[in-house]
Amino acid sequence: MPRGLVNLDNVYQNNLGTFSKIIEVVLPVFYPEKFYNELFDAKDKSKQVFFSKMAYYGEIAVGALKAKLLPSKSGGVAALGVYIEVLAVLDPYREKGIGSQLLQYIEDECKEHFQHNIYVHVAANNEDSLKWYQKRGFEIEGEILKGYYKETDGSTDAYVLKKHF
Amino acid sequence: MSRRKGGVVQRASSAAIGRSKDDNNLIEALKLYEGKNYKKSLKLLDTILKKNSSHVDSLALKGLNLYFTGQKEDAESYVNKAIDKIKDTSASPIGCHILGIYMRNVKKYKEAAEWFQASLDNGSTNKQIYRDLATLYSQEHDYKKLLASRKAYWEEFMGYRANWTSLAIAHELNGQRQEAVNVLSKFEELAAGKLGDAEAYEHNECLMYKNDVMYRAAKNDAAKLESVLENLDAIEPQVFDKYGWLERRAAIFMKLNRKQEASKVYRALIKRNPDNAAYYKLLEVSLDIHGNSKLKKALYEKLQKFYPRADPPAFIPLTFITDGDELTQKMNDYIVPKLKRGVPATFCNVKPLYKTNSALVAPIIEKIVTAFYSSVDSKEQPTQFVWTCYFLSQHYLLLKDFSKATEYADKALEHTPTLVELYILKARVLKHIGLLSEAAETINNGRKLDLQDRFINTKTVKYYLRANLVEKAIEVVSIFTKNDESENGVVDLHLMEASWFIVEQAEAYYRLHLEHQQRLQELENEEVPTDEEKQNERARCIKELIYQTGKYKGLALKRLHAIPKFYRQFEDDQLDFHSYCMRKGTPRAYLEMINWGKRVYTLPLYVRALKDAAKMYFSIFDHLAESADEENEKPTTDSVAKKSNKKAKKEIAAMNKRKEEDKKKLKAYENDEDVLGEKLIATKTPLEDFAQYFYNAYLSDVKDTEKDYVLEFGYQLRCGKLALSLGALAKYADVHGKSDGMVGALTLCLLDKVKDSSPLDPIAKSLALKGLERHFPEVPLDKRDDADYDWIEFFTSNYDASNLEALLTLYRAHLTLVSDTNGLKEMIMNALGNQEPRIQNVILKYEL
């Protein structure tokens, strides 16, 4: 099967360094090591379901995605939806459909898991991202969250965006 | 293994009748040995020896049994006992055979061969011994005896092709090419029509081998070459190695001066493999146009049309076009499409061009690529942008424009921080600037991107070692090693013969040794403080530094000693192939191995370890000589040293504990007695050690034309062999010219020893002086004892004084001829000005 220029591949424990590098470079927010390691932590008892992918442009890793299934607040069986924790693409490689492909992957996973909602936090001053998500069917839900981000070089405030389908 | 031990029983049982009881028991014991029942065999042997303690065969067999049960020292003593009881070699054939097997197992091949031979001479009818004997003679390169044993074996067992092939090879090794061809032809005749598909490959190899021998025998004789060609045509349908066949055909045509036919063959070869640059070169020669750029250009233009995807037709013209505009055009056509495709290795492709004609090529390439760079948008064509930055950074690095190299490497890294190659490049740039720790950290960041990438893991380790961060290096390298039984991967790396790591580690340890030694000297030269607290602190520091200095020195030498062991192993590993290659029918590959085996001790890594070892052993020797001069060593009565007994004991215990911990961390072998190399550096005979472990092997393999005469000079001078030093100096001058700086430096070193005040033998001195007069009449030898003569002045006006190595040699030698070391130092600093920062740092830090 011929491969296109942009491809998605799994994240492995060995290339977690590349994965975190992309996020570090792209996002102003600092994530602790645990954030990355929990993808492979066998001892983790919380039984969270993660979705993660890396996007390659040619042979170069340029995009990273980490999302998880949101458990229902009341502890019921049905989940609330899928929450995108990070979705990042290196700046020079944007506008090439890489982010869309990552988002598409998440939407496919949603269908697979019978989910109808995708959530994401976006920093209040990150207009490009807000536009990007809105263009793809996301809507701002609720009020701005003051001081949502703790360790960040950007704005500490954030919006919640939601896509329903 | 079982094959090697075979053979004894078979012959022994055949002659069992009419023997003494001891002998019958021995045969029982032999059978037990054969069945690997070593313990039972030993028991039986003990009953024989109880009655007859001088039963030679039993002693020998006991030794062999002990060897296989792991008691190697006892084994040796029993074998020696057996040998002592034998007059010359007049023992029973069985005894001799057993001794031969033992000797082969302990890798004493020469002795093994002697005992095998003795077994046959004393009447052994076991013809298998001839094969073992041939193997041993092959290993020892004793070709005359090899031929005799191969022949004897062949006469016994003519039914195997292997024996014919090996006989032919033995003939060839003895220079009897015609005999070799005859043997091979005879077998071909006998085998004609009887060979099945299974033997087809072996047959093809042997046919080609016969043609090889014929070709070598023919030399330039036209008639003989014709017959080689005939043979080649005849065997064509059976030959699998089509490249070899075509190459041979072309070579014969060339020798016969039938160049047109040769050129056709080369064209055929190019058609088979258009990416082999050698075929293009040979085609040029066969067309007689290698001196004519115009015709060559036309040729390559045509070839490029035939093979648009092949690299050589596009690349080779770049090597000979000298016209700037034309070259620019061609270069553009070569480089730009690659950059457009984002080929990472583009720079590596053009790098050889810088070597031959940098002045012409570098500006052209720079212009082309910077122009391309400014036409690329970092967002529109991101990969092209990154790889172009990568190219430019390497380009500037090669030209030693470090700031620009850094600039482009940084640009690329900022653009795409997920690309491992960029970290490697950035680290390389930092290394050349001399920032070794920063380089190591940079490459380590790259390593973290992908932990399963072994290449960058290895690179990182190397960078850590270069920065003397040995512990980090071990930590990183251990990710990929087997660490079951030890704390880290060092043991495994010794087992795996990872010589790159061990040499680098040795060098890092040596640098650490020098560093600690310097610190120690500085501290010792400082004034002793009056305050008791500070005195204690100082004494503690000194003790610590003494320990570290010694430890690193020992470790450096310890690691270096691992290298000859590997190479001895490489040499030994050939042993099995003397019979294996014959059985498999691969005579050509076998001969290649034989030729390789004669040169193992001249391979670059061995030479590197050799030179490092020379540096260390020479310095040990020089120190021994110095301390012998200073009869009264400096008193070690530090005022604080007189401590209460209890405290001292406690300190010693702490030190021992620390040593044990170090040993656990630093061991290179299981059950090693000298983990820290303390015994190695405590040697009183450094020159003999150096010769025994390192130098003799090198001397036996190296050709006269490629020998390191500076090393030879230093070795012989320290041995006090002035005439041999002079010989080395003269040879060096022949190769490098008389005005070479090194010639001057070595001349002064020699002259220093010839001085009247030098303690060497006067006859040797006058001989050396005569020799100097003959080889270097321009040197004012009579001034050697004139304290006012300015030898530095002489050196600078007669030799190339910008030769850094030569200046350093003079500086290290501490000559009495040259008392003004400051002047020398200044000259070194001047010479350093032209070097890149990395080298400057090394010399400033460790030499001056």
C-alpha cells in the first residue's frame, strides 16, 4: 500500500522522547514527566484509556496527540466523552493537513468507542488554535476559566471547546 | 570440539594386543576421555600412576583431562612432568599425540605441531594427524611443512575434493603455481560428469580459483594469458560469480593490450551494476581517454543518458572539470535535485571533492547551495529547508568556519527539533570548537528522542568518553549490553570485543590520570598552611589525588591490554577455517583471509592502542630512570603524617573498602585479579612489557614502508640501542625528506644521548656519531657538548619549525641540549595558532 506524505504511527516507550519534544517545543505549557510516562505505566491502577499518535511528515516526526476517555462524573459506566490533552504540530509543518489527520483519528476512535463529545482546553490568547478548532466544528462551552494553566509561558486562562456529533 | 579430540582411540585400540597392563589401562582411560568422562578417566589414570609414577602417557593424559575439567594450572604441571620424562621427542605415538592435543588447546601451535609430527615419526599409523598438522602449519604460516602434510593426507584420502583443493592451495602458498593448476585439473578430469547440483557451487569456486592461479602465474606472458582466457571461456557456463568472471576477462584483455575488447567488457559490467565507480574508471583507462577531459566529458554525458539514475556518471565529471563556469553548471545539476528531494547525504556525496581541490570547489558549492537556500521557504518546503541547512552547516564545518556552522545547525534544530541527525551535527560542531561536555550533552539530547537507536547511543558514549565523563558513558552504553552478572556493561563489552569503546575508555582514563596528576602537583607545590585543620584537609586531598592518579593510570593501561587480546583472538579464529574452507570449497575466500590474517596487527585500531601503550610505557620507563637518578627521594615526612595508630588504621580500612567498591564497578573480566591494573603499572621492565604485549606483534606484521619510525626511534632510544634509533631516523628521513621537522627533533634527541656526559657505552656512542655524520653531514655534531650553542636556532633554520608534532617531541624529551624550554613553548604556541580549537585545548591542557 503506497504511503502518503503524512502518516500516523503509534507512540512507543522508546520514542517517547520525540513525542515530548514536539509538545515541549509547540506548547507554552509545561507537562511533568508523569504526563508522558502514564501512557506506558503498567502499574497505573486508574485504568484510564488513552489515545496517542505521532504524525510523520515523510520520515520526520512532526505532530503529537494525546487524548483520553473521560469517565462519567457519577461513576457510571457510560463515559462523558473524549478529552484531547494535547494536539501539537511543529510550526513549519502546519497547514499541511497533519493536525486534521490527528483530529480525524480521534474522531474515528470516538465512533469506535460510541462517544459523541470531544473536549479540549485552549489557552485564551491562542487565537490560531481557537480558530482552528472552531473551523472543525468545535464550539466554546461555558465561561472562560481563569487561571486554568499553572505552569505556562502563555496565558493562564483557557476556554473549553466541545464538538458534538 | 569433538572432532579435534578425535582420532586417538581408533588407533590405540587397533594395537591393544601384546601390551602391558598399564598400557591397556591407559587405553581404557583414553576411551573414557573420548566420551568426555574426564573424572572417571582421571581415576583410572591415578591407579596407573600410583604403581608407575613415571608413566609418560598417563601423565600427559592426566594433564589433558585436568585441562578439560578446568584445572588449568595442574594440567600444565602434569604435562610438563610428562615432557620432562621424555628425551627429545622419543615417546610413544599415543603420548606424543596427547601432548599435541594439549598444546593445541592452550594455543601453543608450534609445540602442538612438533608433537603431532613426533607422533607420526614415532610410528603412529593414525593418518588423521596429518590433517591436524596441516591446520597447525597453516596457522603458523609454515608453508613448506604444510605442503608435506597436505600431500601425505591427500595420498591417504584421495576420495575427497577438499583434499585436492587444499593440496593445490598448499602448492600455491609455496609459489608452485603450475603444480597447483595440475592438481586442480587432475581432479576436474576425475570428477567430470560426476558432479551433482549440490556440488555445483563448490565446483564453480574451484574453477575460478584455478583460473586465479593461472592468471597469477601468467604475469605478463601473452601466450600464457591467451590460455588463461581460453580456460575462462571454457568454464563460463559453470561459473556463478559473473562479476568476477567479467572482471577477469577484462583484466586479461587489458594485459594483452586488446583494449577495445576490454572496454566492451567494462561496459557490460557497468550495465550490470551502474553504481560501481571503479568500472567507470577502468572503462576510461581501456578507452585510453583518462588524460583527456574533453573526451571523458563526452563519455560521461552519454553514460548519464544511459543510466540516469546512477550516481557515478553524474559525479565523476565533477572530479576532473577545472573550468569554473562549466563546473558550476555541472555541480548545480548534481546538487540541487538532491536538495530538492531532501537527500540527507548530499554533503557526504560531494565531500571527497573538497579534499582534492577545495580552493576551486568550495566557493562554487557554497554559492550554489546558499542560492538554493534563499529560494526555499521554511514553511512551504520544510524538508528541503532542513536538509539544506544541514548541508550548509557541514560545509562550513569542513571549512572551519565554526560560527556559520553553528548558525545553520541551530537554524535547522529550531526548525525541526525531532531530527536526530541535527543533534549529531550540532554536537560535532561543538566538539570541533572544543566544547566537549556541551557536545556530549547535545548528542545525549538527541539520543533521548529515540532510545532504541543504537547508532546514536554509541555516538553518545563516544562523546561522553571524549569529555572524560566515563561514568555517564558507561551508564549509556550499558543500555545495550548484557548486564546479568555485573554492575554495568563493561564486562560484556570486553566479551564482545568492542574495541572502539575500550580504546576510547583507555584514552579517557589516561586524560583523567594526567588531569589528576596536574592537580596533585599543583597542590604539592602550594605552601603548607600553618593551621592544623587546613593541614589535615590538605593531607586528605593529597591522599585522594594520589589514589585517583594511580587508579586512572592503571585503568588506562588495563584497558589497552584488552586490545592485543582481541587481536590475538582474531588471529586464532582463523584456525577452524584451515579445514572448514576446504570442506566448503571456498579457496578464494580462504586466501583472502590468509592475507588478511598476516596483517591484523597493522589494522588502525591496533596501531592506535599500540601508540597509546607506547606513550604510557615510555613514560613509566622515563620515570623509573629519573627516580633511579635521584637517589634521595623526597622525604615523605609530612608533619601531619604522624597520626595516632588507630586513626591511620581506620583510614586504611576505609581506603580498602573504597577500592573494593571501585573494583566492582570497574571490572572488565570475571575473576580478574588485577582489576585496576595496579600490577601492570608497577612493572620494573616497561620496555620489555611493551615489546611483549604490543610491539612484537606489530613488527611481525608491518611492512617496512609503512612502519611508524618515530615510534621505533623512541623505543630503540630508550632501549639504549643508538644504532637502531639512527636507522629508524634515517628511514624516516628517506620517507619524509630531510627538512621535515620531525627529522630535526629526532636528530636532537639522538644527539642528546651521544653527548660526552651521557652515560651510555662510549663505543655505541661513537658508532652512532659516525652514522649521524654519514646520514646527516649538515648537523654540527662537534657542538654537542658546547653549552653555548643554540640548538633551537639550528632547528628553526634547518627544519620545518611549524611542525607541531616535532615541537612537542622536543618539548616532551627534556633534552639537556635545549635548556630554554620557554622558547620552545612559544614556538609550540605559534604552531598551535593554525590548529582548530579542539586540538589547541588538548595540547594546552595535557601537554604544556
